[in-house]
Amino acid sequence: MSRLAPGVPADYYDSIYAAEETHWWHLGMRRISAALLGDRLTAANLRMLDAGCGTGGFLRFVLDAASPSRACGVDISSAAIDLAHSRVSEAELQVAPVWDVPFDDHAFDLIVMNDVLQHIPEDRVTESVAELRRLQAPGGVLLVRTNGALHLRRARHDWRAYDRRTLVRTLERDGFRCERATYANVVPSLWALARGCTPKPPTETTHGVTSASTTRRSDGLALRLLEAEARYLERPGRTLPYGHTLLAVAVPAA
């Protein structure tokens, strides 16, 4: 596998590693993920896979918050896995794409795929979702987080922003049933939209990873807004109507 994922700059993973334990967006998204998963996150003897784990920030969160019996991660980039080893040395980590994960069938009760689906080449999406279905244990749950838009946007074959209907259809086409799909990050996304800013793919010279700083007053406000969204989403069935982030909770189809 390549040391870097295709089409990203050399400092891509170092920038993520520096930001994901302190930046308001990462902190808020973990709170929202926990709200959507509820008791499933803290289930006894939880076996968890982070498919596209990057530098291990979400794995660290789960290990600290839930004490799973098994925590695994794969990423297509060896540079990401090297950094993840330093953050979550107790996890089982391997370099692999999400369409060819080197673990046994039905091995995981919880699978998460954060900000990966939008980067999978179009001709690999179906086999990637089918691979997650192979790995999902009966009664398990899948949490997917990806770029969100009101209408599907494709910037190139390996980057897209999903609308809710397309994300649900993508998961349900290959063996899952969506329990809930919701946008998130509503107010910051509206503010960004007003300034003409929308999610864009990384390039070989720009990564778009935000600064690790959380000292500014606006950062604290943004985190409080995401925490408010998480509290709202703790109630089953609730969804949010807009945001540059889209999350889905899915279970294996009967």
C-alpha cells in the first residue's frame, strides 16, 4: 500500500494527528457519534473496527469511553497507521483498504467509517460496503460519517458529498438497513455557506485540515453548538435537516 492515500499532500496525516484530539469539530463529532450509538457504544464485550482509522483519534475515543474487548483499525495509508500506533498502541492496526479488510467474517459488533466513504473511488463503493457487511456481526451496528450536501456533489471519481437519500441507498443496496440518517454541524455549515465555503477534496498541495487551536472564543461556541446537536440527537428517531456532515446508523438487513 502507498505510504499516503492518493492525492493528498505530504503533511496530511500529521495535520490530522495534531488536530483531532483538541479541535472543536472532532470533539463535537465524537459527542454526536456517541449520541447516535447510545448504549451500543458501551455494550459488554464490544468488538469494534474503525474502517479507515486514519491516525487513531476515534479509536482513542472509543478505547477511553467504552473499554471494548477488541479494538481494530485499518487504513490504506501506512503513514496514518504509523501515527495511529503511537496513539492507540493497544489496538490491532493493519494497512489495508476498506474493500479488502484482513479480518474474519462477522468479527465486529460495531464498525465505524468516518470521513472515508466520500474518498472511495466510485467503482469501489459497492464492494467496500459489501465488505463491511461481511465483517458485521449479527445484531451489530455500522456508523458512517461522510461529507453532506442537500444534493449529491461529485468533484472527481474519488470524492463526493452525499445527500441523505443517496447515502441511505448506498448502504441499503449492499446489505444494510438504515435506522437513522441525519445531517450535523448545522450552524457552522450555514455560516460557511454564507461565506461561499463548501467541502472540497484535498489535493496534492492542499489538505483542508483545520488548525488544532481551540483557544478562540468562536471555537468554544462552535463546540457548544455541536454538543447541543448531540443532546438533541440522543432521542431516537430525531434528525437534523442540513449540514456539511452526514451520519448514518445502519444494521444488517434481514
